[in-house]
Amino acid sequence: MNAPSSIISTASTFVAQAPGRAYPEDVAQLARMCLADWYGVALGARGEPAGEAVRRLVEAWRTRGRARLLHSVHSSKIVRRSA
């Protein structure tokens, strides 16, 4: 089994190189649909007990990275406007 850091390194390299790959249109369309579905589910969780519990937990971590959370004071403007 690979060490977690090796798995993370491999996955991050794969994702970072994605823009240079040529994907078939049906694969790209499914990826867009998956992203739209994920976003819809995330927006639908707004105000739900489980979604709020996750938001509180992550905000309690008080990380200083640049990642954004949906439904929080740390979310991007476009996310706050869409909710």
C-alpha cells in the first residue's frame, strides 16, 4: 500500500495536468453534469442540520488556507449570491 503522501502527490499531479489533456466530449459533459449535481446538493444542504454541523466543524478548524467553504462567511461572493 502506498503511503498517504505518495497517494496525495500522485493525485495532485494528475489533477494539475488535467487542463493539458484532451477529453472526449461525452466525458467532459458528464464531468460538467457531475459538478452541477454536486453544487446543487451542496446548496440544498444549506440550513439542513447535517450541512450546518459540517460547516461549524470546518470553521472551528480555523485554518488559514485559501480554500473556500460553501455557506459560510468564508465562501466566495458568487457562492453567497447563489444561495
